[in-house]
Amino acid sequence: MRNLWIFISRYNAFFLFIIFFFIGIYLTVKNNAYQRSITLNSTNEVVGTAYERLNVLKRYLNLGKVNDSLAAENAKLKTTLLALSTIDSAKDIKVVDTLTKQQFTYLAAKVVKNSVTLRNNVMTVNKGTLDGIKSGMAVISPQKGVVGFIRDVSEHLATIQSLLHKDTKISVVIKKNNALGSLVWGDNNFDIRKALIKEVPNHIKMIVGDTVVTSGYGEFPAGILVGRLSKTNVATNDNFLSAELNLFNDFSSLQYVYVVKNKLAEEQELLENPVKPKK
């Protein structure tokens, strides 16, 4: 306390100058209309700029929540569109009834870990068993393209076996002629932008630029975009045709994905793989 008084007494002239300076400014602004208007305008401008920058900062900090809500809303819209696209035009079916009976629904999930540089790439999302996620479910991206399959699941997290994995195989068709094939990645080419469509019947004519989509066989709904053919007649060691395609999906920039819930998955599995009674 003694040092504080010594400091104030030593610089008392400076402090008195500051006090009288602000008193002078106050009296000048209060008693002169022109100075008062200039001061108010300047103050409003400074305050306005400060609030604007503060709002920009708040919006930036809330981007995560905004993205989460947008992803969830997009998942609902995709589910609705999927229901509308599967309506049988030969029957008079209400949209409400179709929505309650539709086979597929989408759940938005945020990617918390991703790899694209390995031979077998896996990603992690922030949804798990508490959200109804199960192993084997298909995963697509919000933009264009297939992502992979759910592999391991915990209560709050799940891992995805990416398309960029040696064990991933997806049934696809060439949209132009419905020629069936299998989508794989990594056969002599580890470019994350390319994949191969294999096992196409050898009488099919493939043309560069043809669009490839999911066939509907398996966990993926039919018609999900995959890519476009970039090279045909790729050499393989079988009696089928193969082609290279450019993937629509950019695996290096995935932030959100949609997990596809197939309501008929368990029923289909029991039908196709019945449990044999013990003898």
C-alpha cells in the first residue's frame, strides 16, 4: 500500500492531467451540439463494429451445431425422397402410408476419424447402438456416392469399413443398360478417386462416361450414385469384363455420412439363411 502511494505522489501531475483531460472532453461534448453529434456517431460506429465482429465469432463457434442440424435435416429429406421415389405408380398410395411402410431410412452421423492412405481404410462416426446402428448397415455420403459398411459398433461410436478396403465389395449396375457388376477398390490401383467394376457379362457394351449406380441387391438402396466409367476393357484374370470408373465421392473430405437402416434386413437374412433344426 505504501508503494502505491509513493507511485501516485511521484506521478500525481500525470494523473491530474488525465482527470482534467477527460473532464474537459466531457464538458466540451455536453455543451456543444456539433462535438456531441460527432462523438455519438463515432461511438456508435465503434460499438457497431465490435458487435458485428462478436456476432461473426459467435456464428463461427456455432458452426458445429449448425452442421449437425443440417445433416440431420438432410437425412430426413433423403428419407422422404426415397419413399416418394419408390411409390408404385399403378396404385393409388398415399405418401403417409408409404412413409410408414418404407424399407429404408437414413441417419446422419459425423465422421470423427478417417483414413484414406492405407490398403484397408476405416473411419469412425459418432453414432452407435443407442442410435440403432448395427454391423453390416450400408453408409452413403451426403453429396454423391457410397461410403462402405458398418463394421464394429459400441454404444456411442461405430467404425465403417470404407469402400477403400480390400474386403469391400458392392453390387452395382451400369445405369444405361442395367448390366450387373461388382464394385471393388485397390486392384493394382490405390487412387482414392478411382475404383473397378468387375464381373460384368462379356456381351455387355460399356462406354466411357456411363454412370454406375447401386443395384439394390444388399444393404444399399437401388440407384445410389457411384461414379462414371473412365476406362473400359480393363484386363483381369477371369471371363468377365471389367472397367475403371471415377468415383463421385471424395473420401478425403468426408465430414458427415448417412447410415442406411434397412427395415427388412433381419427378415431377409432369416429367409435367405434359415436356421436349420438340430438333429
